[in-house]
Amino acid sequence: MKKYALMLLLLALFCAPLCAWAQTDSASALGLNALVPAAMPAQEDSAMIPLYCGPTQGFYRHGEQALDLTQPYVLFGQHDCWAMAAQGTPDAFGPVGWVEAASLPIAADAPSLAFEEALVAMIEEDAPLTNDPHGLCPQDAWSVTLPRGAQVILLAAMGDWVYIQADLSGTPVRAFIPAACVL
């Protein structure tokens, strides 16, 4: 009898955090750092900078996607010699990607995006993977479906989305999936 009581107690202790997790914002409950976009002003010089889906040229690049510096954009931070950015404002921005940091006027206090809290996870249900989580620029964005059971690396959270790294046909990609799709 004591054995069953101990098992029930352990089960309750294990399930309580899971129940609390299910009732909170699932992205922040994963313990990931939040991505926070900072407004950057348009530059006078006309420049289109190639936008990649990760911090090297080895990551996927959708068509000729680029960041137009003559328009306002947001900066999430930097890693090594790359910066994570998107066209738009902190409240409304389009496809998110990475550009060479040397091509931007980056403040010295721009956050570092090393993603130390990265977690390996599995997709619980088919998940839309996109570089435009707000869906503001469907003509510029790309989207694919990650199948249930696919393994991903959770890098950061942004509202109801998680920023992940996955492999698509041998090419690394970083983009967003709904947090509810992660096991």
C-alpha cells in the first residue's frame, strides 16, 4: 500500500508542473529567451542586403530575399558577424532573417543571440514553418510544413511562436513554428 501511495505522490509531483505549463503561454513556459525587436531607422544610402535564414551563407535563402536599408527595419540582435533583422517596425514586421552585421549601423549594446538555452524537441503535430510569423508579407515570405515527429532545436520564444533550427533537405534553416506544435 505504501508503495502505491509513493507512486501516486511521485506522479502528482511530476504532473503538477505539466498542468501549470499547459495553462501558461507555452512558448515562455519552455524557458527560452524572448526575441525582442528594436526599431532601426531607414538609412539614406540605398542598400539591399541579402537575407538568409541563419547566421551564415550556408543557411537557406528564399529567392532574392533582402533587407532594404532605405526602409525602417527591426534588429533582434547579433551573433558573431551576423545580425538578425526584419523589414518593418517592432509591432509589424515581415520576414525575419540574418544579414552580415558589418552592413548595418549596429549599436554596441545590441543583444547577443548565442541561444545558450537551446533545447532539442520533437514536433507533436504537423507544424507550419515560416520566416514571417505575423503573416504581413505573404508575397515575400516562405512556409513549409514540418511533419509530426520531426526533431528541431528550440532557440527562442516570440509570443505564441518559437524560433527553431531545423534541416530541410540537407540545408539548415532557422524560422518560426507555433509553440503549440512542440512536444
